[in-house]
Amino acid sequence: MECVSVIVPVYNVEKYIVECVDSIRNQTYENLEIILVDDGSPDRCPEICDNYAAMDDRIKVIHKENGGLSSARNAGIKQASGEYITFVDSDDKIHKCMIEYMLIAIISQKADMAVCMRTTVEKDISLKQIKIECVSGKEACEKMFETQYTSTITAWGKLYRKNIIAGIWFPEGKLNEDAFTSHLFFLRCQKVV
């Protein structure tokens, strides 16, 4: 079973971090490496992260000086050992089957990356209900500008083969840092699902 590295930048999200991490720990796909990157958070997040690491050996914690979201993601990428990487924002939670379904999509379609859309309501979703669309990396890049695909610009909501993001770093000190990298990731893909 392939290992999936889940990178979670953590900063000042004490109110949300438990729900976020629990949604990752409770995935139906269990071969996970969960990397919590404490980006110098001034609240109780560092302690909460350490407590999670003490109770779940899949969790690694990186404590670093505050450098921003890109810096935290980059620190997580450097430590990731999984064959696949995904990012989860620490104020979000993910569907219990998200990683399993995205990995199935990548493997079954022989793709380099899987992309899913976001929802604001917890839904019970079965694999049969999911519409699967395969496009080239170039086509995925073009879809970034279509209204119904706006979340393709974000780093989250994707499962990447590790080699797709290798050597591409999120730019530090920039707002909307995902927009600087998403197209670069897509253009490295033969197929996106």
C-alpha cells in the first residue's frame, strides 16, 4: 500500500485544529504520514500537535519559526516520505473517504494527480456518485480559469504523485501562493483525474 503524506500548516487555529486532524486520522485509507507543521503558532496549537503525535505514530510534528503558509508547506514537503502528497488547511476538515477515493482515481486512471472540489456540507459520498473526468495537464491548467473549477488553483483538494511537485517550492512572502505553483504542477502531469 502506497504511503500518502498529508501536510498541514498550523498557525493560530486552536479553535479548528482538533476537528481538522481528527478528519485526517479517521480516513478510510490508513497508510498515512501526517505532518503537522507548527509555524510558530502563538496559541495552544504546538501543544495540541505534540499531543496528537504522542497518541498516533503516523503523526510527525515540525516546530519552526513563523514564516508563513508557503514556508510551512515547503518544510512539510522536505520531510515527506510518502509516494503521494496532499495538503490540508488547518481550519478545514476532509471527507472520511477523500484520500482513498483520490488514490483509487489516480491508480485506476494511471494519472499523476487527482483533483476534487470543495463542499461546505458534510455529505455521505459513495465512489459510484463521483464523476470522474480525465484531462491532460495542459487541459487542467486551462480549466483553472473556468468558474466551476476555481478550486483547482488551490494547493488543497489535490493528491499529487510526489515527483510532480519535487523541486517546485511555494513562494514565500506572497499572498495567494497557490496561484504561483498550481499551473507548474499541472504542466508536469501527463494525466489529471
